[in-house]
Amino acid sequence: MPTTELDARYSSEDATATAWDEGRAELERAELYWLSTVRPDGRPHVTPLIAVWMDDALYFSTGPQERKARNLDANPHCVLTTGTNRNEGLDVVLEGRADRVTDEGRLKRLADAFVAKYGEEWRFEVRDGAFWQSAGGTAWVFAVAPVKAFGFGKGDVYSQTRWTFPGP
């Protein structure tokens, strides 16, 4: 379990820290995420994508030739964000390292998880340590285990919670 801290500087007077269980639940149920990576020249790159929370990490896929895959090849540190565009609810920002997943057993479990969450349109086969789909070809799969995460509570009470995870 992570260390949980409320940052009172950015929180309402009566705010309390958000429990990690609530932050994790938001990561599990979200439909859309934004991945932030860094281009080789140092400029940021942000793109929306779908993802699945499983085994204490957030998983997504991308074609090996796509900008985000090339960015992660040069610098695996990234940020995944989800929440609402309304001034209510909980936004979650997850910082970590994107590690490529090639284990076929885990990939098969993930393929099932993507179908369960997003439907048949997102059914993948597992081939040669990657996802494969006739419409899109090969997609590499990445796992981002949190190193640090932030929860931004919005609404009647505002809060900023930091969750810091133990290192390996």
C-alpha cells in the first residue's frame, strides 16, 4: 500500500486525504486516459487512449511505429491521467515507468480484460509477445506501475492527495 498524504496547501479547510482504494477504483472504471510522454527533443507529447488496471498497474497498447511507442523507447518515464472535465469528482494522475509486456500468459489475461471492459471491438489476439488485430496489426503492450500518484478531489470540498508507492 502507498503512503497517503493530504496537501493542505491545495485543499479545502475541511478536506481529508483520499484513500488509495478510491483512487485505484477511479483508475479501474475510467474509460479514457491521457498518456504524457517526452519526445527525444524534450518536447511533451500527450495522447488519449484506453487502458486496463490489472495486477497493480495500468496497461495500454500502441503500435510500435507510433510516436508514443518511440518516445517510450527513448524514455520510459510517463504520466497517465484520467478524470472528468467537470468541476466535480476525482481526477487521478499516475506517474511511473512504462515497461513492455511480452509474457504471453499475461497478454492473454490482458486481452480478455480489454474485451470485458471495452467490448468485442477491442478483442486482440496474442502473437509473438504482442497484441494483434486484423484492423490494426501489431500493438505493443506496456505496464505502468505507479511510483507516485495524485488524486484531485473536486466539488463542495477540494483536496489534493499524494500517494507514494514503495520502490522495488
